[in-house]
Amino acid sequence: MEESNDVTLNFGEEDEIDRRRRLKHPVAVFFHLFFRTASLLTYLFCSWFSNSEITSFIIIIVLLSMDFWTVKNITGRLLVGLRWWNYVDDEGKSQWVFESRKGSNQSKISADEARIFWLALIITELIWIVFFFTRMFSFSIVWCMIITVGILMNGANIFGYVRCKYGSQQKMTSVASSFFTTQFFKSMFSSAASTKGNESKPGGAKVGAL
């Protein structure tokens, strides 16, 4: 399997949107939250309406599939200006493409929509992981399969969009290294400043002499 280079793709010009609105794509935001919320609620309360595990399994899997498709093909492009996809080239090799808006096109992205997008992805993944640990000792194959599908589908979108946002794996590593390096130097300088402040006090100078 090969990965293609990151590309900046023209997503197409959309209709001019009122910039005063906090949510530029309210319909996309609704469906970004609707399918994942519906799948979680169905998982929690399906036993109230049906005793059939197979029926619950089908309904939840359909909702998870609709959520995966919506996030991958629609809401990611509209809410954060990112898109990832895969195709097989003429040589039969799998190619991965990670696209992102850059430059002037970034102005079309709403900070509120981006926050909703990422929080929904991350919180949903954490919830499915919690469900997995609560179910792993129940020995229910059907429910464990549902939870695993939820983790994998949502996790695939998280990985794809993080890859779109930060670029190649080398760049992602560089971002992480830069963050921890910055935090290290901040901590070091604050400690040095604190030590210098103590030494400038009479009590601090006296201790130093001892």
C-alpha cells in the first residue's frame, strides 16, 4: 500500500455565506451530530423497545455506516475543509489522498463549526471505548461486535482527518516534538526565574552563603 503526497485541492466554490452567522452550515452540523447520537442512544435504550439483538445490531450498524459516510464525504469538507479518500491506481496499488483547504479558502471555515466537528469525533470515540470496557466481561458477541464497529469507523475518520490536518507522519511527529519542546523550555525558564527571584531575597542570599 502506498500513500500519496498531501495535496491542496480546489473544493469548489460554494454560495456566499453570511459571515455574521456562527454556524455557516447548520444542516451539516445537525447531521454530523444526529447519526452518531442516534447510534449511541439506540445502543443504550434499544432493549426498551426490542428484545432482539439482531434487530438492534442491524439498526445500529446502519446508523454507524450513515454517520461514517456523512462525516467522511460531507461534514469534513464543509465544517473543517478537510477530506480523505482512497483509490486503486492503474498498477493495482492502493493510493491514499489527504486534502485540505489552505490560504484564502481557510476563511470559509467557522471556528465554532470546527470545534463541534472535532469534539463530536473525539467524545464519541471515548464513549465507544468506555462501552467496550463495560461490555468486555459480559461475553456478548453481538454487542462487542457493535462496539468494535463503532470504534473502528469513528477511529478511521479521526485518523484520516488528523492526517489531513497535520500532513505526513513526519510532520505529525514534528508537531508533537515541537509542542513538548516548547513546554520543556517554558518549564525550565519559569524554574530559573523562580530560583533567581529567591536568590535576590535576603533570606535566599543567606541560604546560598551557607
